[in-house]
Amino acid sequence: MQSAVKVIGIGDNGAESLLPLYRQWIEESELLVGGERHLGFFPEYRGETLTVKGGLAALVAAIAEANKKTVVLASGDPLFYGIGSYLAKKLPVEIYPGLSSIQQAFAKMRESWQDAVFLSVHGRSMRGLAQKIDGREKVCLLTDEENNPAVIARYLLSFGMTEYRAFVAENLGGTDERTRWMSLEEMAGAEYSPLNLIVLKRSTEGPYWPLGIADEEFSQRKPDKGLITKREVRVLSLAALELKPDSTVWDIGTCTGSMAIEAARICREGEVFAIEKNEGDLENCRQNMKKFRTDFTVVHGRAPSGLEEFADPDAVFIGGSGGEMKDLLHVCCTRLKPGGRIVLNAATIETLYEAMQAFAAEGFDTSVTLAQISRSKPILHMNRFEGLNPIYIITAKHKEES
């Protein structure tokens, strides 16, 4: 049986960052595993070395096949966005964390870090980063060469996040260490070492929008405004979807993007996919995304065509079917994850009937709420009520097993 693999966290200053016992374990090992930079810290190592490249599955197989006394080197804390958690699921391991770049950065700032939000764009898409950051007091971002501080600054500025200042830390613990406070405008025009991280700190209050953003806040089609899921119906529909922070959501017929935007603000850790057939409405949607600091996938198309590119949903909102009701609902019902919900807004009894028939054919349970809403409107020195168009809110889900 293979002895436990020792996974040791190491700093940018190499062997100097390690306890004497850790250095002894490395000297006594038969196989030393790590990135090229990590292995370069031990040029006189006498055993076999294995460079971490490509997929981790192949790395695990190679370590298991070697069946040698093995040490794996990882940056900082191997369990913080590191290799440690993956190896622990595949091999017998002992993990010895080092001083992480996160700890060093906050020490340089002389700030606590238990109240920070930690995010990584290292080797990941920045899609969805806007809503993850918006409104947070303190955010630590792990970067990479492509998603570097300049790129991140330009991204945040495109969403108007000027209330943040950035602390940029490079080569922490190394001989060429550098730390500095910068505005996002300054950060967007500077150059950086590949080894860096960013801490964003809110210095002034930013905009705030509650659940149920006012209709007039959204850019809409002109001159015939009104092609928007009204605030009251929007809130009822969002409640019916039962969204979670990590839900994957489809918004079909997104138009101004009001439902997708509200969903993205709720599902910060999830994904939102929206589709719209009208190019003009799509442009309004993109403007609204910037204003309300939400970043999700929005495409031009006529559903169900185009939905094959979306991840399977936990929740689907349908604001318009474009005359493809039966085929559209078949795709949505087929792709919906177990426990998920589909919410469809219908303005006519014909659409209600067609939707109910289609859901029944798919074997889904349904419930319907008729929302008849009126808003007050001034008339001389008095107020009267003006009714909005009645909307049928249809909620569908998989039949529960008896």
C-alpha cells in the first residue's frame, strides 16, 4: 500500500519559506512533484521529479503508478484554490499548508481578512464576475496572465464600479515583491508581474437596487414602451422560480432583460442564459446589464433554436414563446434538472390553454396564478387606480413520485 503523499505549501521565496522538517521530507523523498517554478527551487534534488502539466487525473495516475515516497509542492495553502483538495479525494495524503499569498497581502494592507469575499479568475472565465463583486465591502481576486489586473480594471469600469480602490500585490515573499494602492483607472493602464493578486475595497457607496427594480429604470423599446415584465409580476414570477444562489437560469424572450437581471443578482454563484429574437430589444438588454452590474450570457435567436448551447437549467422563465410553444416547452421540460421549475407568463387565455396542454403532455404538474394588478395614478388633487394587463403566471415542475 502506498504511503501517504505529503502535500507541502511553499512560498515565492522557495526553500526559505519551509520549516526544516519540511525540507528534510523533501530531501528524503523519492519523487518530487510540482510546477516548473516550484521544482526550480530545488536544483540539487537527487530523486525523480514530475512536473505538473495538463490534467490532474494523469498526474494522480502517475503518482499512484510510481508508488514512491512522494512530496507534492503547491503554492501557499494547497487547500485554497489549490491542488490539495483534488489530491485528497484520489490519494492518501497529508497536507501541510504554507503562508498563503492571501495572508501576506492582507498583512501588507494591515487589514483583517475574515470579512472578505474570495473569488478566482485564475484559469476561469470572468463571466458573472460583476454580480459577484457588486455591493461587497472587500473582495480578494486571484488572477492569471490573461485575467490580469489591467483587464480586470477595464472590466469593472465597464460596469461603472468606480467606488472601489484596488490593492495590487505582486511576487509576495519574493525578492522583487511589490505592493501598491491604485484607482481602477490607474490599474487599467499599468503593467504587472504574472504572479499577483488584487484586493478590492469599497471606498464610497455604490448604487443599490432592491428586488423588484422599478420599470422606468430599464432601457426599453421606444416609442412603444411596455414590453417588459412589470415589477409586480416580475417579483411573483421570481418567487415562483424558487431560485438559489447557485441556480442555473434560462430567460426565454428576455426583451429588456429585466427577469434575467433580477435572477443574476439573486444567483451570484450560478449562471444565467438569456435569448431574444429582436435585435433592438437585445441592445436594450445589454445596456441594462451594464447599468445593473450583471454579466450573463445573452444571445440573439428564436427559441428553441439556440438553447442547445445553454447549460441544463434549474429554473426557466418564459416571457414569450414566439409561436413555438409545443416545441419550446418540450425542450425546456426535457432539459430541466430534477427539482427545477418552469414559469411561463401568459397574457391571453389562448396562450394559457396551449401552455397547460403542452405541460400536461410532458407529464408536468402545474399551478396558475392570475395577477390582476392596479397602480395608483393622480387625477387632479385625487388618486385613482389604473389596471395593468392581467397576467397568468404558470408554474410547472416534474410530477412528484408517489
